[in-house]
Amino acid sequence: MAEFEATRGMPAESMVVFGVASDVELMDRWLPQGLSVHDAGPGTVEADGSLVPGAGRHEGLFRTSEEQLRVEWGGRDHPDYSGWLQVSDAAAGTSEVTVHISLLDEPDTGTRADEVRGLLDRSLDSLADEVQRRVSDAD
């Protein structure tokens, strides 16, 4: 079992960041290349792409809590995968995002673990870029 977690500062207030991070329509802009997520109805998403185990689409559970500034997900047909994203306030109109991923069938060391950590870091960088675009477009 492997647990991965990364934190990144964001260039906007927490509600703006949560709005971007929780919008399924925007996720393909900041999730890793090779992973695509689509709305599949209330509390459900479908994921596909080269990073998804096996072939085809997989259904997942998806829940957001605006009050807690939290997004949670998990694989319905792959229960060995789950995660959450938490937004918190920081200083002077900025915020911070922490993403946690649990992969029950993956080791927490080695090449694959390094790949997952790299994907997490790049995704958070892309999320920060997407948030920056949202803030710039609002000006």
C-alpha cells in the first residue's frame, strides 16, 4: 500500500482555488496527461486514459464539500484507489492545496512511486497555472 501527498501554494484565495479544483469540466486542464475525467451524474465521474488501470472507462465516486473546501474521490470499480484534495487559506489572498492519494496495490518506493510523486507535483503546478489564469481573466 502506498500513500502519496503533496502540497503547493496557490496564487488566489481558497474559494477561487476550490472553484477551479472542484470543477469536473476544468480537471483535464490540470490533471496529469494520460488521465481524463468526465461528469457521469451526481456523485459520479468516469475516468479514462493511459494512466487508468486496464482498458476503457472506469466509474468513480466524486464528492465535493464547499464548506470544508475539500474534494474526495475513489474508484467504484477499482476500490484500491482513492484520494482527496484540501484547500486552506494562507497569507495575503493566497491559499494552499494538499493532495493525498492512496494506492493499495502499489509500493511506496521505487520507480513507480517516483513517477506518482512526479505526476502529483506536475498536477499541482498545472492547477496553480489554471488558478492564475482564472485570477488574470477576472482582472
